Amino acid sequence: MTLTNAWLLIPLALVAAALIAAVTRSGRRRGPDAPVPVAHAGRLTRLPAFRAALRRLRRSTIVITVLLAIVVVSAAVAAARPAQTRVDDRAMDNRDVVLCLDVSGSMTDVDIDVLARFTELSKGFQGERLALVIFNSSAAQVFPLTDDYAYIQEQLESVRASLDGTADTSDAFAGTLTGAGASLIGDGLASCVLTFDNAGVERSRSVVLATDNDINGAPIMSLAEAGAFATSKGVRVYGIDPNAGSSSAGGSAESAEFEKVVESTQGEYFELESSDAVASIVDSIEKTESALVDGQPRLLVSDEPTVPVIVALLALVAALVLLRRARL
């Protein structure tokens, strides 16, 4: 805790000292209506009731003086602007992440696990923006880049529930079947890259792409073209391939191309051997991003006047109450 305007304490202390001295001197002066000494007044001052009243008056005077001193000191500290200073070197605040999920039938289990893991991760986000795009024969944006984490968690849970069949209505595939074919990964990746806005020029951009790599149809943009497009936009792609080496996915040739394209964007390629590995893969992506994102440390200074202001107000109220009781 530091005082931004600590120099204000000096003139305030001088003013307070001058006021105390003035009050002391005025109390010693006898005005025209000052009481006159009376003979044999000792009998009155020896009365128990008088002595008790005098003790109460002295105690009240001392307490009121202390309370007023607390008011002055607290007000002086508040005027000096107490501030909390800390260094924020978190780099992940400047990160944009787009979840790019292939929602063809064979990807359901993987998508559910990816959504569940990012739902958990979003609870600890501070400044990161997240978006979700799903695709099959066409791509559909579920929600744009946002740092409204309550909304993010609600949408991720809604899509997950639609995929696993626990939702009241199944709308997870809305807008993803308007074209011909299935798993058009090039078109899907390009659509995800287009999700980033101009506000993210100085922010880290990454796409988490989960697809079975089983292309069926003629995409508008090939995977290699979409990868080059991502590179031109400064977007890193992290690929999750559950069918690496599977003959049902067209052999290892397509997976090899997937890996090559992903790594050309300075991203990483992950072979998913089981859906249980999704959480560890997502955690690996998070760690990689933490190492790659270079954030500049920031010095944050925030005013903290709450405590001295509250102390001053409480002391002032207590002093006023005692003054009123003393008059009674």
C-alpha cells in the first residue's frame, strides 16, 4: 500500500495543529459571561453526584478528542490517495481462441469431450476471448469471440447436451448441412479463421480444430489453401485427429496432410487414440499457448480509499453522538 499524494499529509498536519492550538487558547479565555468564583463552592464539588458527573465529562472529552483526531488522520490519509500497486505479467489475457469442431456423426464423442474440457477451462479465463464454430458440409457460428464467460459456458453446455442427446431440442447441427458432402475440413477451417475480428490484431489467435479428416465431397477451399489462409492471418491451428492411421479415413495420407498443414501454421498436430485423451490434449494446447504468447508486464495502480473513509465516517458519527449526549 502506497500514498499517491503523501505530501498532502504535511500541510494537513500543520492545519490540524493550528486548529488544536486555536481551540486550546480559546478555551482558556474568559468571556464576559464567564462564571465568577463563589465562596464555599467546595461543598458542591464534594458531592458524589457532582464528582461522578465530572468524571463522565472528562471521559467523554477524552473520547471525543480521540475520535476527532481519528477523523482528521483518516481524512488526511484518504486525501493522500492510498493506492495498491501490483505487476500483472499474465500474457494469456490477450488471447483469442476459436473452437472449430467437425460435427459429422463420427465426431460426436470427441466433440462432447472437447466442449466439456473448454467449459471447465473457461471458468478460469481472465481476458481471453472464445468463439465456437461447427461445420460439416457447411459451417455455422454458434457464438462469436466473447469474454462473457457465463454465456460461453451456457452455449458450450447447450451444444454438448444437443450432441449427447440430453437436450430438450437437438439443434447442434443447425446450419451445417446446407451444402453437398460431409466433413469439408478446408471450408470449415477457413470459416473459423474468418471468425477473428480486427480488434484481435494485437491478440494471439489460435484455432482448435477437431475433425475425423474424412472428407466427402468437393470443398470450395482445400485444406492446404485454408492452412495458407490461416498463416496469412497470423492464426495458429491445433489439430485433433481421432482417425490418424485409420484406413476408414482414407489411410494415413490424409492424416499426414492434416499434420503438415497444421504445423505450417506454427501450430501442433495431435493424434487422438481414445476420447479419454481429449482433456490432456487440450491441456497441452493451453500450455503451448502459454509458452508462445509474449505478454508485456503491466503496472496496475488502483486507489484504495475505502478503509480510511469508513474509519473517518464511523469516528465522526461516534463523536457527534457523544457530543449530543454530553449536552443532555
